[in-house]
Amino acid sequence: MTSAKILLPCLLLLIAIERGSAIWCYRCTSATPGCGDDFNWRGIGYLGDPCPEDDDICVKVIERKGTTETITRDCLSALQGFRTDIPADKYEGCRPRARDEQLAHYVNNSIKQLDVRRDFFDETMFCFCFLDHRCNGVAGIYPSGKIALALIGFMVVFRSLLWK
């Protein structure tokens, strides 16, 4: 019974502490070792950074041109300042980029390397996640670790109560 009295307040304290803090996201590009398609946080050498906004979302941007793939992992608030192709629907999951018809409409630029129209990549996908810290490090979206931790904690508490 004493383990149940200790475990339950600890779980509630853990959930309460994490509610007030910003989400942590990996912030790197595929040019960084370990940050490519086969993600390895040990190769990056850190466990992510807290996002600047309290209600921020982790984003993984996948851009493809032929067989070349560029992956960017960051917070949504960091990308919103210069990316105009972010989809309007930012709920969990992956979506293709939004097309901005007015982007560089009045620009007469002959330097193709600047990519002012953002049409260099053939395919651009935005993957959003916000249910768990560092969730933009995986290929797909997975359930929240806090939910799994709470379920395990409640199973331990109820098991100890039932077996007495």
C-alpha cells in the first residue's frame, strides 16, 4: 500500500510539471550526422531543445528532388517566419506543402540558385506532432509516452491493491 501512496502522487506531479513547460523538439537538418532518414539522436549529440512558444508543435519537413532527400526537424514557430508553404491543417500527421500562387509573383530574378519561387523540390511533406517531447525524430507518429507511463503506473497501483 505504501508504494501505491508514493507512486500515484509522483505520476500526478510528473504530469503537472510537464503541462506548464514548452515541448522539446529535435532541431537539425539532414546535413547533420544522425539527423537524416535513419534518425539517431546519439549522432546529433543532444536531446533536443525547448521550443520558444508554449503551444508550439514539432515539425519534420521532408523535401525530395529525384533521389535526393532533405530532412529538416524544428519547431513550427521557427519555420513560420520564412516558410510560406506550411499547410493550414497542423494536426498530427503528414501533409503535402501548400502552394502559394503569389509567391515571388512580382520578382524578376535570373539567378536560379536562389529559388525564390520555392519550386526546386518535386515533393515537400510536412509532418506535425505535439503529443510527446522529441516526437519529430521518428518516421511515423506514435502514441504519447506520458499516456503509456500513466497506464503502467495505474496498472502497478491497482495490481498492488488487488493482490492484498
